[in-house]
Amino acid sequence: MEIICKKCKSKFRIADDKIQTDRAATLRCPRCKAGIVVGAKPLAAALPSSEPEPACIEAAPESFDGYADSPFNFVEEEGKTALICEENAEVIKKVSDVLKIMEYHITEAESTRDALKRMRYHDYDLVVVNEAFDSVNPDENGVLIYLERLGMSVRRKLFVAMISRRYRTMDQFTAFGKSVNMIINSRNLNQIGGILGRGLTERDLFYRVFNESLQAVGRG
């Protein structure tokens, strides 16, 4: 679904299944911060800048689901999105610097609950998650469990890179067992740009053949 802010004319996209049809939600434009009403009310209706901001929030208080500032994680049209699930500030900076060069719109999750809410409202292109993120036991990582349970039609569109201290970088066997696309050992984070680039390229090549095969049998 395409959303347009009438105040600054910025164009954004949001997955149709993220919109609640039974009630409206009032969001803020990530560019100019004007109110945008989506859902049961007409789309892309930015409130006049002269209208007090509290009135915008009161329009649909139940629809925010804890995200008064940006519940839907808007992304500019044609933009790529990435979610970082990491607690170490130094690691976050390394990953963010690389993803910015790769032209990703980046979101940082504060906790497992925060990450799951964000993924509920937005289909990310890339998720970078530390296996120890917000978890005492890395084998019980809530984000990884959620991603593992995604339907294949959704999962194949998402690239998941898991940062680990236990497993070696590019260990494909372990990556398959963990239901992630790639493993990056924490000791190799200084080379994360090249590692991610290689993994994304290989995934794109694989699915290009896969999609062409589906089209060949009339299922594309």
C-alpha cells in the first residue's frame, strides 16, 4: 500500500496486511512529523500543521500498540529496510555503518518484544541478530524463534544474518540448522561488509534461478 503525506509530499510504502481495517491509526510522517491517518479512515490524510499534536494522537489511541512515534516504520518507496537486534553499542555502529553504505533504512530493536512488534508492522529485507540478543540462553532467542516459524512465502524474502561467538563465519550447515541465511562470527565483524555482500549476492542468484524455474512451470 502506498502512503503519501499531503504536507511534505513524501511517499512511503507499507504492507497491506499491516493495516487494521476495523479502526483507524494516526501516524507521524517520518520526514515532517505531520499526522497521517491510515486504516478505516481515508489514507494519506495529513493533518494541518496548525492543529495541536495531541489531537492527532487522540484520533486513534488504541491503534498505536505502544508506538506513538512510529508504529509502522515507514520506508521511502524503493528503499531497503534492515532491523538490527544487538545490545553492544560498538557492534551496532559497525553494522549500521556498513548498512548505510549499502543504502538500507535502519531500525535498532531495544528488546525482543520491541523487535517482534516492529516485525509485526513491517516486512524487513534484512535482519541482523545476535544469538545472545536479550536472552540468557542463545538457543532460546525469541527473535530467532519467531523468524524460524515464519511461513516460507514470507521467509524467502527476508535475509537473516546471525552474529555468533560459537559458530564460524559462513558455516552453511549450522546456518541451515538455525534457519538463518548466514552466520557471522563476532571476531569477523570488521569484515562484515564483504561477508554480508557475498551472502546477499549468493541469495539473490539462488532465488533468481528459483523464480525463473517457477515461471517456467507456470507458478511464478
